[in-house]
Amino acid sequence: MNPLWNYLWPMLMMGLVVGGVTGTIAFRREAKRIIIALSAGLLVSLGLAAAWHGPLGASDRFSAHVERTARTALDYYEMPKIEAHLHRSPVTRRLVLSGPADDFQQSELMRIMALIPGVREARWSGGGGVPLIVESAAATILGFLLGLLLAYLVELRRRYNAQWNW
């Protein structure tokens, strides 16, 4: 599972659509309402990102797929006593390994597990990292800004073409 295509791409598209609709509404109104429309659109897009991450289950599907891939890799290398889980509370892309292994095995497993798609890094100790919901919010905001840019360009074209009365 590639985190860009399967997890972040839908949020980027949600932000793009909400940004386009918000920009279309905001750029045709008077200056006082622009800020209200933009802030409402941003809140809607962040709400959609939170819903995608939590209640719609994208983070659980992402975690299950990455952990299943890690378990398959560990079974391939015949290391059944080693456990691999994504860091939780909040969900991050850091894979936490645990179990009996010597120094060489630990360093090689960290290197191998970091190559799994969707894993940012693998460690033997717990610890934080950038939460997955922050990454999703960033993708949604980026999509929102791109949608605003497209709506602004469409509005400029509409205003430019409005001056011609043939």
C-alpha cells in the first residue's frame, strides 16, 4: 500500500474539490464575505480529512496493510518471535519492532522494514513521529489551496471575458 496513492491522494482530491467550490463562491462575493467563505471551506476540508482518517477507517486499513506486509517479511526471513506494529496513539508511519534479536539482526531488520511501502522508519524503541492525521491534514490543505488557485484563475478568465460586448 503506497501511502501517497491509497491514503493521501483521496484527501488531496477532497481538498481540491472543496477549494474549487469555496473559491468559486468566495471570489464572486464582496470583500467582507471572502474570509468567511474561505475559513468555512477550510474547516469543511479539514473535517473531511478527519472523517477519512477516523470514522471512514482509512488509518485502520493503512495500519493493517503495513503490519500484514511487515509480518510477511518477517516470516520470509524466518523470524517468528519478532513483532512489528505501527506506532499508535496517534497513528504514525513509524514501525516499532520488538522481540529477541542480536545487534546485527536489529540493524538489518530496521533497514529492511524501513523499505516497506508506507513506513517512514523502523525502530526497536517506541516513540513518536509525525502523526498520520497531520500528514492527511497537510495533503488536504494543499489540495484546498490548489482548488482555490484554480477557482481564482477561472474567475479571472470570467472577468476578462466579461469586458467584451460584441
